[in-house]
Amino acid sequence: MSRFGDATAVTRVAEGRYRIDLDGAFGFAEALNGGYLMAVLARAAVDAAPHRHPVATAASFLRVAKPGPAEVLVEPRKAGRTASAARVSLVQDGQVAVDALITTADLDPDGEPDWLGEPPAPPLPPIERCTHFAAGDRDRGFADQVQMHFDPATLGWLDGRPSGRPECRAWFRLRDPHEPDAFVLALAVDALPPVVLNTGAKGWAPTVEMTWHMRAVPAPGPLALHGGGRLVAGGWFDEEVEVWDSAGRLVAQGRQLARVGRPSRRAAATA
Amino acid sequence: MSRFGDATAVTRVAEGRYRIDLDGAFGFAEALNGGYLMAVLARAAVDAAPHRHPVATAASFLRVAKPGPAEVLVEPRKAGRTASAARVSLVQDGQVAVDALITTADLDPDGEPDWLGEPPAPPLPPIERCTHFAAGDRDRGFADQVQMHFDPATLGWLDGRPSGRPECRAWFRLRDPHEPDAFVLALAVDALPPVVLNTGAKGWAPTVEMTWHMRAVPAPGPLALHGGGRLVAGGWFDEEVEVWDSAGRLVAQGRQLARVGRPSRRAAATA
């Protein structure tokens, strides 16, 4: 088992009721990563369903989830031949942290597209020309669990030179020997730094709602994440992420509606 | 009141419980339009919420809803200063037809974008160069409630010459004197014929999951609908729709995961 496998392992304690020990390694400063939480919800949903793949996950992030014990409640709403649907919630300390609707179905690992759009442009540069931040002495939480190599063109915000467009692109894989699967895709669609860092925003950008669709079973190897957005207004922004696998297939699509971050008091004071 | 206003009018019968008489005019052959159902759910959600606009709606379509009485159940899950969230369901004849997660917030009608992406390409031709199907003697259900003018380049499937890409573009407004609002946007994001008609698919394409985000309060006048998709595989396809208002603003974004339609037996027999 890998750390990610262990960290998302749900234990069935009753019909539609799962126990999980949320792993602080998949978060930062006591706030857990939204993709990690979606992976946990998906594992419970798939366990309770007659189908193997979470083809549609819509998640409403209500409260920050913290490391430690929590429960996942799965309420089946339809069991169909092609697809099944459930309402799934993450509950911690008596409060709902995440509400989700998860549709499961079976995707054919050997299936070929009937029609596939062009790969996103611009393409990701080869991994060796991307920027990697090595793990150091300091605990970086989530960033220590994944290996991400960023397109340098989308890292200008780090030097105070944001590109001016909501964008972020990176190669992604787990640091663990854990090849991509449905649950890694849940992590991947929410793994990028907020795309609005490149329009000048600073700080944490809390996700309000995120929906992602699993479109194919990913091949082993690194995943290419292409993040963009269409509108920043009134403190809201959208972030679209496409995930392509090493075989050149579109394996996941995600969109989130999030709040533009505000710099911390310390950052504002020194800005 | 307009027909659309009447058709989406929910009556509060108890805390979190609304009655609705679903109007067959917003469907076809006894199956109601998904966008119409999302408009009904949004009206109940907004009525029960401290905020005015349904900024995020994720809907899981479980069973076909039919014209006639139904109930909308609204279960508040969070009431925040900036946004509130609820689980909302449409129940008919003792069965759940649609499950939704709806987040409400207040958008500033006079708000200006901080950043806005390029309008989608290609643009819609002017209305007078688009194709309009006038109402005739035959009851066309939903199509009789809306005025849509289609980009001819995306209507090739009608003559057996699909464009080869999942796409559909049209100008949209209600036939009623009812200017665009949040609830009309719910209708607009699901109003186009399935984009896969242009990759050779035929027949009804049932939506499995749809999420849409309201990004701005729409100006009066026609809405421009830009529909596309990224992947058709294993009987599944995605359909993205952007809605732009007459003031040139992106007002809604939607994505659905749907099943590729199968031709009816009659069509298959004559194909």
C-alpha cells in the first residue's frame, strides 16, 4: 500500500457509513486538500456502488476538514445498469465538511475515443525543462506527497511577474509508487496552485464548488495538468483543469468555482 | 407573469418543502427539459436562502420527470456571509427525479470583470443570418417556448452532413416577454440540441450530470449560446456551454456528462 492508498482507505462500519482517518500529509496548515477529500469520498462511493469508476463528482465545500477521524456517509439514490448515483458527505465533529453527488459507471480500460479534441495549447514543455521544487527540511504538507514539474511560463507570479492570464500547467505524479487511478485523478484535478495567482491574486483561494468527470482509465506514468480560467469578477473565479495521461488521452476534466484569495495580514503589511 | 415564470413558480408548503406543477410545455413527449427542472430547483433554493443568485448548481438526473405535480425539497447545509449551500431534490410519485447541490450568493448587477477571457471562437453570426424554425401547427413542446436562431454551420446534422465536431451555437431568448435572469440561465445552459449530433450521433442524449455556474447578472436581450465538447468515448460525451449576454459578458458556464443517443427503432430501420 502507498501513503496515498492508506490515506484514502475508508473502513465500512455500517451500510452506507465509512470511517476514515484523514491524513494531514495531504493538506497544509491544518487545512486538507480538496482533491484529497474528493478521493476519499470517491473511494467510499465506489465501495458502496455496483460500478467501479466515479465518472461524475460534484462537491460543495462547506467547511475546512482537518486531519483526524471523520465519517463518510453514502446514500444510494439510483442503481442503474449503466450508471449509479449517490449522495455522499464528509462529516467531522458533527458538522458536514463536504457534500457531494457521485455517479459511478464502468469505463473500459481499453476503450478508444470515438472523437477527441485537440490537446490543449500551449503544450507542456518536456519534464526536464519544467521547474521542480525539491522537498526540503520544512514540512510542506501536500507538496511533499506529489511530484510536480511546472511550466516555467506559468510561474511568473512567484517573482512578482504574473503572466496576466489565469493559468497553470504542470506534470503530476504521486511521490509514492502508486500509478494513476480514479482516485489519483480526484487529487490531480485540484492539485495546481490557484490559476488566479497569474492575474495578480495572492494567498489561499478557497474552492466553493468543484465538479470533475473521469473520462478514461489513466495509463501508468506522469499526468499532464492544464489549468485555465475564463472570468475573474466580484471575488469569484472559475478554474478549468484538463488531465491528460502518458498515452495522450484526456482522462479527466474539472471545473471549480472559487473565491479569489486575499493576502495574509503579514503579506499585506509587507506588500 | 410569463409562462416561464408561472411554470417555475414554486409554492412553499412547509420549511424546506415546495410544491410545483411541472409544465409539459417545457418538455417533449412527456419528458421534461433538464434546464427547466434546474430552474425550478433554483427558484426553491433561492427562496429558502439568504442570497439571491444560484452561483453553482450541480444536478444529477436520476429519472425522467413528467408534467404534473411534484415536490422540491430544500435542505440547507451552510448559511455563510458570502455564500450559502443546500441539497435540493425534485421528487415525483415518491421517487427522486433530480438531486442537486446549489450554492447561492449575491452577484453585483453592476459589477465589472477583473479579468475576462476572449469571447468564444468562432463568433455567432448575426441573428438575421441564423436559422430559425418557426412554430407550426404541431406541438413542439420546449421548442415552442423559446426563440432560438442557430448558426447554420452547426446544423449540418439535419441534412446528414454533420460538421464532424461536437458543436452547436445559437441565439436564445424566451418567446415570452421575460428578460434573462438567473432562472432563464438555468434553461439556457441546457437548451441546445446535443452537440454530438454533429459527430454523427442520433436521437435523444440523456444528461447524467450537469453543473453550471452563474457568473454575472444578464443584461436584457438575446443570449448567445456556444456549445462544444472535448471527448466522445464509450457512449459518454461532455458538453460545454458558455452563455454570453447582449452586453458582451460571460454570464454562465455549464458542463454536462451525457450518454450518446441511440437512434429510435424507426430511424434505425430506415437508416
